[in-house]
Amino acid sequence: MTYEIVVLTNMAISILFALSLNVITGFCGQVSLGHAAFLGIGAYTSAILSKAGIPLIITFIPAMGMAGLVGLIVGIASLRVRHDFLAITTMGVVFLFTGIVRKQEILGGEIGIAGIPAPDFGRLGLLVLSFLCVLAYLFFTIWISKSWTGFAFDSIAEDEDTARLLGINVPKFKLFAFVVGTAGAGLAGALYAHQVRFIGPDSFGFVESISVLAMVIVGGIGSIWGVILAAAFLSVLPQFFQVIDDYKLLVYGLLLFGAMRFAPDGVDGLLKKLFHSRG
């Protein structure tokens, strides 16, 4: 039973992580190749505070706040770049984050942080808490997608210049997307740290950023339910095929290529075509 609980908890964390990137890349059209850095910021923040005796749930707030603050800084730095240049800029965040962590003894350096306290409510409680966090973030993103903010995001994703002509404050909404998305990743990182109870710089590298981007693209860029399905499936798949874990970058790279070439709308688009053909 413990194995199943661990797998389901990892699934919930992956879904939350993918939903957080979907806000930035899916809703607002800002391609990020450095999202794993914000997962790491949340994980390290929560781990350090927990080892200092602060309860897990309380560490969620500074974990989200720290990740959101760095996301705001990255967003400000990225306001003047678009498309490929934005992707390269965000990719640099991962290498900067892992480089800083490796050199700081307070963060565990190359060795990482071990002995992260287990939650008082056990693994089953962590599973329930993880899914509650997913539900909370899910409802928040649904609300965003149906609000004026969602309309602004859609306009920016389609064409920033047209969005400006419509009177939309493009920098404001792009920064909001970065903060909401990176804060969500920070929350996922806090859960992850207490799930694995050991974190190191290699846990939050470029491969993890590509993995979560694959979940968003395979699910369908901007599709909430498609991203959830893809994240759930891709997080469980390595449990059955060890080769996927051994060659993660290759596998996810092929998935990205295949999705962009043969199913640009992802799982969401395929399901809509299937139901439409049946109707």
C-alpha cells in the first residue's frame, strides 16, 4: 500500500507542477524552459524551514512567496524578449539556480539536504494534502481562465501587439502569469521535498524543465484537463518502464517532437476530435 501512496503523491505533485507551467506557457503564451528552478526554490525553502522546526503547512507560504518573488524578478527581466529569446532567458534560470545551490553550504552544496522531516500526519496524510493543493490550484486556474484576466492572457498569447491595441496592460498580465505560475511551482516543490525527504541540485535541472514542458504540450497548451491527464500519465509511466527514467531527456524530447508534429493540440485536441466524430 505504501508504494501506491508514493506513486499517487508523485502524480499529484506532477499535476500541480504542470498546471503551474500551464498558466505561464499555456494561458499567457510565454515559453519557459526553466520552470524546474522554481520547483527547487520551493523545495529548498520548505526543507530549510522544516529542519528549523517549522511545521510543513506553514512552510508553504514562504515557499510559494520565495518562488513567486524570483518569478517576478525573472518576469521583469523577460519583459523585453519574446519567443525563442524568452525560452533561452528562462533556460538560463535553471543553470543559475543549480550553480548557486552547488556553491552554498547552507543549501547543502553538491551533497544536498538530507533528513527533511517527515510530515506528522504520515504518507497518507501527505497524499491527501497534495491532492487538496491540486484542487485548490485547479479551481484558482479555472477561475482565472474564465475571468477578464483569462481573456487578457489569451489576447497576449495570440498577439501581444494586438493586445496592446485593445488596451490590455501586457507587462502587468505577463508578470501576473509569472508570479502565479512560479508560486504554484514553489508549492509543488514544498510537497516534493517532504515526499522524497532528500533534495539536491540534480533534482531540479534542465531535464525536469523539459519533462514538465512535455506534460503541458502533450496535454494541450492551455488546456487544463488535458494537462492534468498528460501529467498523471507521464508521471506514472516510468514506474512500468524503467527505460523512460534512464533516458528521460531522450524520451521527453521525442514526445515533444511527436506532439508538435502530429498532435499540436495535444491530448485535449485528440479527445475533442474523437467526441466530435462520434457526435
